[in-house]
Amino acid sequence: MADRDDTAAAGDLGPVTTLATPIRLDFEFTPGVAQSRFLRGLERGRFIGQRCPKCGMVYVPSRGSCPTDGVPTTEDVELANVGTVTTYCVVNVPFAGQSIEIPYICAQVLLDGANISFMGLIQEIPADQIRMGMRVEAVWVDPDRLTPSLASVRYFRPNGEPDADYESFKEYL
Amino acid sequence: MAERCAVIGVGQTHHKAKRDDVSIAGLVREAAKMALADADLTWTDIDAVVIGKAPDMFEGNMMPELYLAPALGAVGKPMFRVHTAGSVGGSTALVAAHLISSGIHKRVLTVAYEKQSDSDAMWALSVPQPFAAPLLAGAGGYFAPHIRAYMRRSGAPEYIGRMVAVKDRRNAMRNPYAHLHIADIDMKMVEESMMLWDPLRYLEACPSSDGAAAMVLSSEDALSGQYPPAWIHGMAMRSEPTMFAGRDQVNPRAGRDCSADVYAQAGITDPRRQIDVAEVYVPFSWYEPMWLENLGFCDLGDGWKLTESGATAFDGDIPWNTSGGVLSSNPIGASGMLRFLEVAMQVRGQAGEHQIGGARVALGQAYGGGSQFFSMWVVGSDKP
Ligand SMILES: [Zn+2]
């Protein structure tokens, strides 16, 4: 029977173990009111955070409420363009979708005036010379290329100030 | 008063880089059948199934529990899915245990898995978002800065991470189910392996594994099985926000609160002395000294000294991860359950070559996400 022959032929090839099925997903992102303030700030080349009315902590980016107190944050705070590297790692591993050449420095940057750090790329310094406490400044894209996205910040670079004292940022680790 | 609950059956697959001999359904069924056999039960004896895995985006199968129901004998029975990132294997076991301790069910099958060869976890963990820079290079990129912070804070010498990497891989040589069996591993091999996320080298990081774990939990009046039950003496979960001012990412409060709760339930006041063996989620070498402190096995800043002294080695006074741990097998969703399962094996006396003689009280711990989910249990050979 033809069927039997087909089955035998398929059997000779062995089972199908893996099938690659690439999937694409385009999605719309709705930032909401609080993150819009931060993103609109980036569009103007500014870091905008928010202060909690209860504990006084300044969040950047703010999500519109204080995670500790559960109250809305309403007061906008413009933060400095400079900050401190609290900690970091040097990424030397390639992965799908990577947009930055390895090795690169991935640092936690605590902007002056903020009470929480965020992740930033450090450039204009060899990867083996980055230090905890290093003072850095944001380098923005050209004004005509600013968008409401962190892509507006090209990277951070050392600004030449002496390193911050460990005691001054150890509570932010 | 809550009902007593015990582990009466355990099963796990051989963890490998690529299990291309089975589908996901085949993988979970393999572990589940072993757990049922160990408990001397069949599918029909099970009242409900509780399943967990890492985020669905890893393999790209949304709500896989729906299609896995037939493979796990769960058609027509209650089936629950648990989501708590890397800690999920532990949380899944706890949800199953709650179904027993609350008196709702008598016997619950709990299963956790990951098929990393079907997935791209690095990609899934590094998807670009408009409010964050596209820098995150997988879990290692997230945890490496916090490891550096621990090194600075504690003054630990850099070789401590390598010691853990060697210790857990040597332990894995005693575990036939472990993914990595690196017979000639030593400090030099770890030191010479590629730097991935400075300060973390390749051999200080967990592998990417396919695997599943399963347990049968039962109430006191439904005990069965090949080995004595592992009684649950304490269990708890805690979580905390990923971002808040003053968050201690090296020594998260959720972890401290979780262990305090579990120890109070289990009557543990001195973990190092009272716990005989522990399986703790250490996906990157430095998390051993960090969690030694977080779990109260020593004072703050002394975790690395405990590791350095050999206390956590197989022949130490508080062996950690005698199975080889997450550093030797990482089917992500199952990795947490393996910690819970391995300590049940220890107090049941069924851990084979990696059995710690006379183990009566054991701690299993899992953490996940950006160190914001914690789950733990203490199991014992004595009825609580
Ligand atoms: Zn507040």
C-alpha cells in the first residue's frame, strides 16, 4: 500500500524535533499621565521626576505614585543633567536584538536630586576604567532629533568631577 | 488550624541543554509520572494540578497550562497556573501545599518546567521599552551590578565567587539528573572562562537547561509512597516592588521577611545550627554569600566568610546545594521547585550520592524577577 510506503519513508527520516516559527508582535504603548511627563521632558532634553508628598523621595522616572506610601505624586521636579555611578557591570555577551557594541558599561546612575538610580550606558571611557562613585553627565542627541524616549539620551560620560564619596551613595545600592 | 501537609512523591527529568526527544508535554509528563510512581499512586488518585513556569514569552506559548492539561491527567480536574518569574517553582509548590493545608484537597500534583532550547530567554528579558535604555543583557546584566555592590559593601575577596562555582559543580557530579557534569572543574578553569558581565564569568553563571520537576503533596490521612513523608514545617512567600527609594537590592527586605515567617512557623531561631541542609536559588555564584546573610545564617557582611570556611561545602556544617544547585541545572521555571524537591529528598533519605547523612530539617528557597519574589519552605522528617 502506498500509505505504508510513505510511513516507512517518513520513519527513515526520524521524528521532527524542532520547528522554528518566527513571530512578530507590534504593539502600542500607553505611558499614562505620569510617564508622559518624564517622556515629554526627554523630548525637551530634560530629566523630569516627581516628589512624594509624604516621604519626600524624588522618583525618576515617576510612575505617578510612591511605591512605599501608595499616594499620588503630583509635584514635578526637574533633575540635574549630572549624576553618580552607584554600581555597574561591563556587558561582554552578545544577544539577539542587541543594539550596542560590546563590551559596554551598563551603570546605575543616580541623578543629583533624585532618590532612585536608573540604568544608563557610559561611554567616552575605556570599560576597564569605570568606577563606583564616578561623576557623569548625560549626552543628548541633537535638538532636532529629540523624541519622547530614552533614546534621546545617547549616553552618559565622565564629567571630570572628583568621584563621589562611597558614604554619599551607599544607601542607594 | 491548618491541616498537616507532606511531600509523598518526587520526580525530575534529566536536565539537559536540549531535550529534543520530547515536547513540552512529554517533558512535564516524564517528571509527573516519576512523582506518581514514587508516591505509589496513579493519575486518578490526584485531586488537582498546580503548574508553574517562567514568563510565557520565553517559549512564546501563551497560557501553556491549557494545552498541558491532558498530558498531566488534569482534564476535568482543578488546574492552577502560578506566575512569579524565577521563584515560580517554589511558589507553585506552596500554592499546591495551601490546597492541602486549607483542607480543600487530599492529594495535589505540582509540576514546574522550562524548555529553554525552545526559547530565547536573553531576548525575552531584554525587550526594548521607551522608558528604559536598551542595555539589559539578560539576567546576568541585571544582577552583576548588585553583585558588585555586595563585593564593595562586604569587602569580600573576588575569589569567593569562583569557590561557589567550583563547589556546586563538584556537588553536581553526585547528582545524575544535573545538567552540568564538569569532572575537572577547578578555580583556574573558572578564572579562565569568558567574562560575560564583569564581574561575572561564564562558569560563575547558571546554564540554560530543558527540564521539569514534579511533586505529589498529600494530607495526613492520604499518605502513601516509597519513602517516609517530608512534612512541611513552615512555608511563606513575600514580594516587594522592583523600584522604590531606599530599596536594598543586595539584601532585599522581602527575603528577610519571608525567612523570618518560615523560621517562626518551623520553630527555628538559629538557622545555621538547626537546619541540616539547604537548597537555595544561586543562579550566579555570588548569590550564595548574599543569601547566607539574607537568610540569617550569619551576620551581615559575613556570608563570604562562611563560604570561604567551607561551611557550605558537602562536608561542611551547613551544606548548601548538594545537588549542584541552579549553577548546575537551570530549567528556569523548574529551578525553584527543584530546590524545594531536593530538600524533601534529603529529609526522606532518598538523595542518593548527594544525601547528607541524618538530614532531618531542611530549607528550600527560591527567588525571582529583580530579586522581588521570594518563596521558601522548611521540611522535616518529624511530623510537626
Ligand atoms: Zn513616599
